[in-house]
Amino acid sequence: MIYSDDLLAVAKRIFWFATPEEALEFPKRFLTYAMTYASDEDIEILRKYFSDDDFKATLGDPAPGIFDQSSWVKWNERYNRIPVPPLPRRQIPGVDPTTVPDFFPLQVLNWKCNNTK
């Protein structure tokens, strides 16, 4: 597939560990990285190529292990997903997720985000 130069440049900045073409091969994974690491300027460029529905779909089923807490809260609030659902967690075969501690509970983060504006 042929991509525009500005889209490839954004992909290179936010998906630094592979080629831009590899980044764009899986749009949901790419948007998950973008929503976590892209600058406001990069997001404006991405909006030329991805719709609000694409961003919302990424929130609905993000690639696990990429979003950080503050980005997760920011994007969920942007699309009025309140209360913010729990951050997606990786599923590790043979590990009971209820035994893994949550080092960044959402209640604490929501309080922090709402009290620093």
C-alpha cells in the first residue's frame, strides 16, 4: 500500500522500533501507540486519515499493554466514556489476572486528573 509522506513521518515518530509501513499494517495497534505517544500536531495529521470512529474503535478494543493510565483517561474522556473503564490488561496464559496487583488504580488516577486541571 502507498502512504502519504506526512502519515509515514508520524508513524516513524511514534512507532520508532519498526518501519512506518510495519506500523501502519495493523491500524488498531498503530492508533493505540498514537493515542499514547503522538503529539497534538501528530494527532491532527492522523485525523486526515483516521476518523473519530477509528479512534473510538481503538478505545473499544485496544492493543493491550500499550496505553498508559493518563492517555487512557484522556482519550476516554475525550469520547465521553465516563466512567472511564479499567485499563486493558494483557492476558498471560496460566496467570490468574485477579492475583496480579494493580499498581495504578483508576480511582486514584481519576482523582489526580480531575484535581490538576
